[in-house]
Amino acid sequence: MSLKEEFEEHANLAKTLPDTTTNENLLILYGLYKKATVGNVNTSRPGMFSMKERAKWDAWKAVEGKSFEEAMSDYITKVKQLKEQAST
């Protein structure tokens, strides 16, 4: 299985994470997913009254130095970690 196929499989798995998954972890996944699928941040930072969008933008910006492959690999690892935590 290629890295891209494994990434897509784990992106689908991420949709089944429990509701108890913290916002911090969801933001990490969001940033890695955007980096792996879009690349570096390509929009301006949302205003201070758009708290949710601003947090998502910040999470994406935080992984800006990673390569596509690194982001995919880190995303897969994070989903596995969260799935294991949910099953214990």
C-alpha cells in the first residue's frame, strides 16, 4: 500500500474518532491534513472574531515546514494514536 493510499484510509478512519477527541487533537489532524492535501497556507489569517477559523488556520500554519510525505506520515501516526486511546 502506498503512503497516499494509507493516508486516505486513515483520513476515513479519522471520521470515526469519538466525540471525546479533544479540540487540540482535532486541530493537529486538521493542520496535517491541509498540509498533506493542499500544501502551505495559501490564505490570509482570519480576523480575531472568527475564533474557530483562526485556530484552524494557526494549526495549518504550524506545520508549514513539513513535506507532503512528512505530513501524511504524521497524520497516519496521529490517527493511529487517537484510535488506540479511544479503544482503551
